[in-house]
Amino acid sequence: MNVMKTHQELRALRGALEWGSTNDLSMWHVHFMRLARYNVWATRRLLTALEPVAEADYRRDVGLFFKSLHGTLNHLRVGEQLVWLPRFRGEAVVFAQMQPPLRLDSEVETDRQRLALALQDGTQAWEPLIASWPAEQFDGQLAYTTTAGVPQVLPFAATLSHVFNHSTHHRGQITAALTALGHACPELDLVYFLREESL
């Protein structure tokens, strides 16, 4: 167990040095950087599993909250990368002033391949961002404005957990739909990622 922890800490430190971070890495860093790498891994595996799905099945309403596979992938792009990522970067975003206004059900990318590329690129932004924060950041608060324009303050680390949990939730919806459509379901459990990363 201690060997695994040391391996993960060294991997995180190596990544932080590559991005030019001078922070001492806390266990918060190690934990969330691991979740960020898992997010990249799981997104890539999910998108690979979606490649054989026929266009009609990909776009039709399959009973998900955001209706289709395409709609749910767009929501992942919106929620994780266009809403939460700017908030954690400290960027002031007024969603109602965007043209067109950004909503949680917005179709921000109509093309299937471009959406997949944008999702993969967006997932890779989290780990270097996390590495750049001082350790005390995780014990602080995240102040942001909701999509409805309401000021909000929440615990920083718990809200970051929400981001990765939210993406896991919607990937689970998509894999359930894949199974219902008769396609193979990718193994996306965190433990499979941990096994691969420990090799």
C-alpha cells in the first residue's frame, strides 16, 4: 500500500514539474490529479466505445436526461469544461450574456468527431491546473456565479469532487444506453484505471 502511494506521488510530482509548478504537492494534489487522469482515461475509453454506434442511434432520444448520446456528451462538454473549468480558473463568466446564452442542455458542438476531440482536449486541462494551486487552496472556498446569475460560495475541495463525480454520473448513463442499444459496455471503474496506472 505504501509502495502504491509513493508511486502515485512520484507520478504527480513528475507531472507537476513538467508543467513548471513549484508547489509542494499535498495529498490533496495527489488525490485530485489522480482523478483528473482517471477522467482523461475514462473519457477516452467511452468515446472509443461510442465509435461503432450508428449515427441514427447516436442522435436519437434513448431516454437519458439529456435525451441522446450526443446530447449527453454535449452536456459533459458544457458542465465540466465550459462551466466548471473557468470557475476553477478564477474566470468571471456571465452565461446569460453569451451569444447564444449557454445552458446546461446547449448543443455546443453539432459535429460528432469535433465534439469527441473537444471532450478529450478539455479533460487534459484539469491536471496541470490542479498542480498549479497552493496546498491551502483545497481547504478554502470557491466563489462563483451560478448559470442563473446567483453568487455562490462552496467548499473548494468538495466542489472539485463534484466536477469529477458529475462526469462519472453521465458516463454511466451513456454506458447504460450503449448496453440497451446492443453494444459492448466499456469497463470504466476507477479500480481498472488504478491497475493500469500502477503497471
